[in-house]
Amino acid sequence: MNAPARPIRVLVVDDSAVVREIFTRELARDPDIEVVGAVPDPYVARDEIVRLAPDVVTLDVEMPRMDGLTFLRKLMRHYPLPVIIVSSLTNKGGALALEALDIGAVDVMCKPGAAYAVGDMSIQLREKVKAAAQVHVRKRDGPEIPTAASTRLSLAKTTHAVIAIGASTGGTQALQAVLSALPANAPGIVVVQHMPEHFTRSFAERLNGLCAMEVKEAEDGDAVSMGRVLIAHGNRHMLLNRSGALYHVTVKDGPLVSRHRPSVDVLFKSVARYAGANAIGAILTGMGADGAAGLKEMQDMGAETVAQDEASCVVFGMPKEAIRMGGVSHIVPLDNIAAMLLNLAARKAA
């Protein structure tokens, strides 16, 4: 990515002085980012946003005086701009983070020390700020909560194909659109969405209530089978494995790969190895290149590969890199991806 004409201007909003200090220090390590302010609550933030005109805001979701979600609603209604929600590493924090994404936040991350060492957190924070700066945010009168597709697609002939999907910024909404359109007898699906742990659990639980397929956060040894979607555990890598004719996942620790954990590349490369031509890969909205090399490996092993098109992406980074590397067979708008996956699965079954 070309360097911006000027640094990305960031306002940090958090009631913790420690978090404000860590974020300010770690963001300052990148010459393409400038922290223009660090404030303790939304009341001060409101005035500073008008005065400083930041490009991106990091916003604590749980604060005294006014909570982050209330402030976010006001911001999206009157002064919309890219917001990264910062939440505690709890089940409640995960649920609040998902609500924030519905209201208009572009990404979420956990508080420093909750899930990542400071070095890993620093990488994640800077990447999220750069991705958020590319997002155009429009005014909202209220939360836009995506609902399950009114008409689900059908798959007349079942198949043992494996579908692997990777997504990042904007991916929660994109995945919901795709997965809620699939029938209960769709092939087994494995998903990496860049989110912290507990957040992925809350996300999987929400999808499970909206989709015809079973959706769950992956556990080590879980079977990949027809009618089931496994969401990679936040902060842990997920790989596909095979025992005879049966597929299952391995969930493991490890270093960041392509600057992420879980990494789409880790998943896709394992799918290339163990599913080969029996696989279908899809790469959705997100910044960076995670998944591009893995999708190319899948294609080289005979898999069909799909990328979300630029017009429907929140950030056209990951699909763009996959296309540039020559690993994409089909470029498809978000609304057509579910149908494409089913058509490709039926073709493999035939």
C-alpha cells in the first residue's frame, strides 16, 4: 500500500490512563499514524472530534458518565467517522462489541494485556487503524442490524466438499450475509474472521441463531461435516486435517502469521494440503494480504476459488491481493457469493 499523503489522525477515547498511554505510544511507532489526542470520556471526545477532525477514533465500550455504545450511536447520527471499538475480554465484552459493529463501528479489538502481548497488540492496533482509515462511514439514524436472508438458497445434491472462508474488516456483516443464505445441507464450512477470542464465540452464537446451518466456535478435533460452520477461535490458529475420509479441525497456538492469529493463510494452506480439489475457497472484505498466498495454494491443488468484488467490499485489500497473485477463479458481488459457493459445490458433486 502506498504511504498516505499525511499521517492518519487518531483520537483515543478511553477512561483508563494506562490504555491511553499504551495506545499513544504504540501508534506513534508508525510514521503513517499520528495520535492527535487521548481523552478520558465521550463528553471531552465530542469537543475534540469537532476541533481536531480525526480520521479514526478508538473507543472504549465501557466508560462512566456515557457508555461507548451510546456515544457511538450519537456519533454515527451526527458526525460519522471510522471507529474501532476497544472492549474487555469477556463474554459481555464480546456481545457489546458485536452490537457496536451493528451500530456502525468498523472493527473491534480487546484491551491491552487481555489477549495479546503488547508487541502483538501493537501490530494489531496499527493494522486496524490503517484499515479503518480506508472505510467511508455514512450517517445512520439507528443501528442497522442485518437479518437472516428471507429466502435461503437450496442445494439439491449434497456433497462432501469443504468450503473455507477468510475475512477481516467488514467481514462480520459479509459472513452473516453469506452464511444466512445457505441451506441446512450445505457442505461443511471453516471460517477465519479476524477477531479476538470471546468475540468469536459471541459472533458464532449470534450466527447460529440466524442460520439454517449449525454455527459454532471451533474446538480442537471438531468434525467438519455437512450442515456445520466452524468459526476459528480468536487468538488461535485453525487448520483443516483429515482422518481417512473424514475432515476435522486442529486448533493451536503459535506466532502471528501474515500479522494475524487466527490467520486465513494458515487455514487455506491446510485446506490445500488435506482437501485439495475437493475444496472451495472464498476470500472476503479485509485489509492486507492474509489469505492471498493460501488461496493460490488451494487453486494450485485444484480447488475452486472466489473473491468478493471491490464494489461490495468495506476494504478491498485481501481480495485484491488474492486476485493480484492469480489465485482467484471467480470475482463475485457479496450478494451472489452464497449462490456461487453452492453452484461450485454441486459441480464438484456431479
